[in-house]
Amino acid sequence: MRWPMQRWSQYRRVDAGAQLMDKVMERLGVDPVAAIRNTQGADFTQARSNCIDCMHARQCRRWLDASIILRAPPIFCANNRFFLAFRPDRHAGSGTDA
């Protein structure tokens, strides 16, 4: 079955958003298992949707490319609190407990 071009475009957008979120989580040291287990995956699903629908994907890619050490997500990120909540150092003075 052939998909119309619009569906391929939508697939690419969804895939790109999901991959970008994965890269941000990896670079920030976010624990993906803890993030998924929390709220039985509901918060993770919402965060994934935020990344897929994000209007700042270019900024996010530039932020990733320009930063060797990432201590916190960028201020423009809709998932800022989510990412901070699942960092390994979240109990070491970050002020966010999951």
C-alpha cells in the first residue's frame, strides 16, 4: 500500500520530534526508565507530544549542537520541568523532585 506524500511528511515530522527528544534526554542525563514509569507513562507521552509539536525544533537542534556540556534544558523548551525532574542530580539542589 502506498502512502500519500502528506502521510510521509507527517511520519517524518513525528519521527524527527521523537529523535530530538531522545537526544535531549541523553545529553541531559535524563533517566528514560524513570521518566516512563512515572505516572505510568502519561507524563512521558505528553512530553513526547510536546516535542513532536514543538515550534522550536531548529533552536533546539542548534542548542544541542552548540553545547558540549548540558546542565539544563533551554528556557524555550516546553518540557523543561519534565527533563529536570528525571535528571540523576535532581535531589542535589535542583529543587525539583519527581
